[in-house]
Amino acid sequence: MRKCISIDSVKCDTIMGALIFVKKIVNLLNPFAFLGIKRYSIIYSFVVSVIISILSEIYANWIVGDPMAVGTYIILVNVLTIIYFSFRDGIRGGLTAVAVSVAYYFYIIYTREYEGSRFVSGVETTVTLGVVYSIIAFVIGFLKQQVDNLIEREADQRRNLQAIIDQLPVGVVVADRNGKVTHANKFLETLLKKQVPIGYTIKNNAPLASDDHTHISEPLFQTITTGKPVKGKEISIHRPDGKLKHVLLSTSLVHNKKGKIIAAASILNDVTQQKEIESRKDDFVNMASHELKTPITSMKLYLESLTDKITKLNDQKATKILNSIKYQTKKLEELVTELLDITRIQTGKLLLSKEKFSLNDLISETVSEFQGSTPSHEIQFVNSYSTNIYADKFRIYQVLTNLLTNAIKYSPGHGKIKIGMQRNNTNVIVYVKDQGIGIRKEEYKKIFDRLYQVTSAVEKTFPGLGIGLFISKEIISKHNGSIWVESSVGKGSTFYFSLPLKKEK
Ligand code: ADP
């Protein structure tokens, strides 16, 4: 016998499926179900069978007025009764009905005063019927036992699975391939502060537990319908108690042995605490950066007045030291600006101040500025096209600076750096190509993430915070452009960014 799969719609052998169906009907027809099946199984079967015999007697003697009118109908009624009780109460219930029926037949033989061959044939028929009835009771009782075992096993599997998922420290909700919710664990209900209705069928855009949980049911629905799992989707849950929960939601598919999708599960990881810590860290960085800005501004003012004095002194050594201090102060200022930009991005406050300007001029100026301060590297501006764009000039300069700084930093010692432009009808593409250490393909996307740095032995030796490319990506995407990299480890990298040529609204 094939096992049923509890999270799939019950799929057993056809006969078993039919028997389970019959059992459901029998249970529905059971007026004493509330008394409990086991305790009353024989009594109920006995009482009903006796009542049937009495009714049959009333029918023959008083309604029809002929005691011999007890005919084939009683056999039919008894067979149905035996089938019913065998199915309801098992072999014991069926045999009780058989015993009462056979006793009733002997009662008929006795009260109708059968004699001679009639008596013999009456006894023979009764015994034969008794045997046939017993076989029916045994067969159906046995099948009922199998169905019960199967249902019990199913229930056991469900209970075990439920017990396991209830122990998980993440929210879990499982739906079958029709979108019917089959399991949800305690953690999920605590997380949502709502009960998840088992048996409820989720549909597109239909909420799972209340109006505000559409975003939980939707990915699950999408996964079932498209067969594509969702990975780590960040969602916020506004709970009925007013609390806001941050959750990472992932979905996965459950296949049967034939590879057919039978269910999908959503796993909800509560990341509220991490989010709060992160937000406190961001607040701290933001505050510290603001606090640093004031002394840096003062330092710059003092440096300016010192420059005048040292220029007058014409002291070579002092001038060199002063230039170094100026350079380091500039670096410090850039770092503080980057840290503040991170907070601006996080809070959606990175605003653009767009103007029309010549991109090729901006690139030329930036290259000259870099070439002046980096004698170790040769920076060439190739493929220059006269191109006016409508963008935030300072922010685009920031991107160019970041890409050139990285190109220099990750090409230790020396090397040629090429910066160039490409154009088509709709976009201009700027690229920065170095001959440095290169980047592995699996890092291509990650390096644009916040605070991400490649951590292999070579990259570890370079200083940095892993925020430059994150800010560049945000700036470019705010201009409706894109930024990407192509690289070959040990040979160098080329970073590209594209910007639309048409003035965006
Ligand atoms: P940072 O350079 O401060 O670490 P970025 O966000 O600018 O941060 O860069 C992220 C990571 O990408 C770097 O840590 C580095 O591993 C890699 N990377 C960036 N530019 C280059 C480059 N031109 N060549 C090789 N690796 C690079």
C-alpha cells in the first residue's frame, strides 16, 4: 500500500481513497459520534440491530398483517446494517449485527413454526447467511482497520512534522500546490500576533492572516504558481499590537519523488533586533561624522592661514610637511563625507542637484587632478566625446574619484589606467580600466554592497571601508544609470557606468 503524503492532497491507492471517503460518510451518519466510538461500539450496533428486527416484526404482524411477509427486504436491511457497523466499529460491531440478525432469523423459524424440510432449509439458509454476513463483517472490519491505521499514520506524520516546525526559531508556513495552507508554526503566530488559518487557500494579493499580511502570502503564492523560490526578501510587518517587525522571507518548493511540485514553504526570519542594532550603529556613525565635520573645517581654516605664513618664509621642508597635512586633511574630509552619504542613502536623503555640464570636461579635470598627485601611475583619457549631460556634477565627480582611487589603490606599484567614453543614442558609458589585481567573478555584484570588501589574502592588505562602490552605485542608480565591472584576476579590472543622455524629468 502506498503511503499518503500529508502535505499533498491525500493521494493514496484508489480503493483506500474510496474507503476513506465512505468512512467520512459513515461518521457523518453516526448519530452517537459524540459518545465516543470505542466505548459504545457493540451497544450501538446491538441496539440498532434489535430495533430493526422489532420494526420488521411490527411491519409483518401489524402493518401487513401476515407474519410470513418477512421476506428478502430484511436480508437487504441486515446486509446494509452489517456493512455500516463493520465500517463504523470494525469487526466487533459488524459481528454484533450479524449475531442479532441470525438470532432474529432463528426467532422467525421458531415463531412461524417451521417444520420438516422447511425447518431444515430455514436453518440451512440462516447458517449460510450467518457465514456470508460474518465474511462481510470480517472483510469490511479489516479494511476499516487499515483505513484507521492509515489515517492514524497520517495524523502521526502531521503531528510529528508540526512538533518539529513548532520547535524552529523561525516562522514557517506551508501551502499545498493549490495554495491551501497546511501548516503554520507557533513562532509565526507569535511573530504576526495572529492566528494563521489552516485550510485557508491563499490567492494572489490575498492576505494570509489579516489585511496587512499580503506581503507574506504573496511570495508564497508566486512560488507555487511560478516555481521560482524567493530568497531573503526584506519585509516589514505592522503587528496588531502596534509593533513593527522586520523579517527576511525566503520560500522553497517541495517536490514529490517524480519531481512534481506538491507544496511550497515560506520561512520568516525575525531580524528586528539586528535591524535595531544596525540602525543604532548608523545613528552613531552619523552623529560621529557630524561631530568630526566641525574640527575638520577649523583645521582647514588654520591650514590656510598657516599656508600664507609658510609661503612667506619660503621654507621648503615646512611647505612639504604642510602639503602632507593638507592631503591627509582632505582624505579625512572625504571619509567623513562618505560616512554621511551612507546615512543619507539609508534614510533616502541623498538628494541630487542636477545641472547641465560637459562630462568630457569633468573627466579631463579629474584625470589632471589625479595625475598630479599620483606619479606612480599613468592615467590616460582615451576616447573622449564631447558630451553634455544633465546630472549632479559633484556626485558624478565623486563616482569618478572613487573609481580612479580604486584603480590606483588596487594596482599596487605602478600601471597604466585608462579612462574612456562610449556613446550610443540613449546613453553615455564611462569606463575606468586598470592593470591591477583584478576581481573574481563571484564578487562582481557583492563589491557594490554596503561595507563589502573582498577578504582574500591579497585584498586584505589594502586599506578601506568598503563604502565607495556602494555610494557610487546609489549615485548612478539615482541618475537612472547602471554601474558594473568586468575583470580578470591578476590582469586588471574595468569599471563601467552608464548615464542617460536625455534630460530625465
Ligand atoms: P574600499 O576600496 O574602501 O574597500 P570600495 O567600495 O571602493 O571599498 O570597493 C569594494 C571592494 O571592491 C574593495 O574592497 C576591493 O576588494 C574591490 N575593488 C574595488 N575596486 C577594485 C579594483 N579596481 N580592482 C580590484 N578590486 C577592486
